[in-house]
Amino acid sequence: MTKKKGWLFVLPWSPEVVGGVSIVVSELCKAMNINGQYKPYIMVEDWSAKNPIVVDKDDYTEIRYRLRNCSTQFDREFISFIMYLPSTIFTLRKICKRYNIQVLNPHYPSLSSVNFALFKLVMKKVNFIISFHGSDLSDIMKKKGFKIWDFIFNYADRVISCSKGMSERVITVFPQISNKSDHIHNGVSPTLFNVSQQSSTYDGQILPCDYILLVGTFEHQKGQDILLKAFALITEQFSELTLILVGRTSSELFRCKKLATELKIEDKVFFYENIAPKSIATFYRGAKIYVSASRQEAFGMVILEAAAFKVPVIATKTIGACEIIDDNVDGKLIDIEDTKAMAEQITLLLTDEKECQRLANALYQKAKYDFTWEKALKKYESFVQ
């Protein structure tokens, strides 16, 4: 019997690390297992794995392996990359042969992707697809190495972004990929639509009855500070209302806590750090309103997650939010960093239950039927030659 074709996702970290990119790859693996044409594998870039370490997981097979970055300078790192390159290519060839890998697909790509470009140069039949998610492009632009990226893109069959706006940004930086660039919207896990809607607790504590929610890494671009300022404007009118901020820890968390104290709302703001994806439903379940306050957002899966729980959404006009929400049809869109408008829209929804229900129901239908991982996977598979 012919072994099922393999699809090798590549991540710079474990898929169990909290974050949007990990969720994307994990959900694509689940969809692939249910009705995909390929068997999913995830290669995790792990410096401690000099030789491949293979572990079977529920939804994919994990392969941990040391992938070296190609330095942009003629230094020790570059010499090391060149010295170990034959061994790396040989190992990749063994992995592809053993698991019948037909597609190499780095997500959140770095200069380690040059290994796959060189492998594509040698093994022309393999498909090489690069997937961008937002911050990865920003990281590339901060560093040198554009000539290396030119080489990588030359051998890529497709360059995929998580939104049309993100795809346009990538093309602006690398115009030579315009003929091989496309976008695939992320989906929302179908299991979220079946989660109990009853009130809940987290870690043994009962969550507040009335709260606004924001989920996202504590970082400047997520705009937690903007929401804190907007929330401070309405606390007098809504004395029982609280704010819950959930996200991955970073230095921005300290600044947010300090700001809450300065605004004299620290007793009404609750911070939850590093929550596992399986527990995040707890917070969506009881939210009155979800606010996406981002300064930049390539897509915005959290908007779809909130929609799955029929939570009305207010979002800033990032490129991602504008591809999900139709203003006043299934959500509210406001200008980026417009604290006053944010406070006004929160007030409007808190005082108009029918409008909340109308917007929430509309976005729920859109999320459930238009943004599915099955659709995302089919589009990915359609790009394989």
C-alpha cells in the first residue's frame, strides 16, 4: 500500500506554546486528519535535537530537529551553517523519504527557511510553501538578510498570508513574489460552537458577572493600554462593570498594571497570564463585550473566537478586523487609538441589548460558516502542484 502523502509544517517553537501561530498550525493538523489529502507532521526547530527526535501526538507527528540559520555576515555562524549544510540536506531528504513528505511549509518563517530553499533546489518535486502571520514580517524588516530572502522566495512555490491586507504588505516589501503570493483566512475551531454557555469559573475562582474582555499577548500593538483608558471613561456610569485582560506575559504587562493604577481602576481590572488554549473558552463564555483594541493585526482569530460564543465585538480598523467585520452589520469598527470612540461604542452596546444580540448573532453565523479550518485547508491543498 502506498504511504499517504505527508505535509511538513515547520515552527520555530513547540505547537504547545501559547499563541496564534501555534493554534493555526494545530487546527490545520486537526482538519487534515479529519478530511485532508495529507498526513500532518510538524517540525519544531530545536537546537538540542542534533538528530531528529520523532514523537507521535494526537493530531500530528512531531519531529524536533536542529535547523541552523544562515547568517547575513561572513562570521562563525555562517561558516557553521555552510559546514553542516550537507548533513542538514541529507537529514531532510531522509525525513521526506521516510514520511513521504510532499510539502514543506514553514510558518512564522526565519532565515532557517534557506535550508528548505536549498532542499527545493536539489529535490525539485517537493512543494515549498511559506506562511506569514504578521509579526514575522516585522521581524524580517528589523533585521538584515534581504538578499537571502530573495533567494528563499525564488524557490518558494507559494507565499501565503493570513489576510489580503497582510499579503499586500508582504508584496510591498518583496515585490518579486507578487505572482506567487496569496492569502488564506484563518478559521475558528468548530469545538467552540459546542461549548456550554453556562456561567463558569477559572482556577477555582468565579469570574465577574459583567465584564469586557480582550485576549492577546501583552504587547504595545495589541492596544491593552487603549482599552484601559477607554474603560476608565465609563466606570462611573457602569459601576459594576469590570475588565478582563488575558494574554501571554511580556514587559508590557507591567506597564498595563501601572497604567490601571494611575487611572484608579486597578480594583476593576483583572489580568490573567499564559492561559492554555483549552481554557480560553472560560473567559469568552461570560463576556458582555469583546474589544479588539489593536494598533496592528494581520488577522484576528480572537474576533472569531468571541463570535463563536455570541459575544458582540468592537474592533479597531486593522487590516485583519476589516476583513472579518462589516461595520454596523455584524460588529463595530472604530479608528485605531480612538479612546473616546471606543468608550462610546462600549456604552452604546451596554445600553442596547437588542443591538448586542443582533450583532452577535450575525457575526456568529459568519464565523461558523465562512471562516472554517476545512475551507482554509482546502485552499492550502489547492496550491500544491
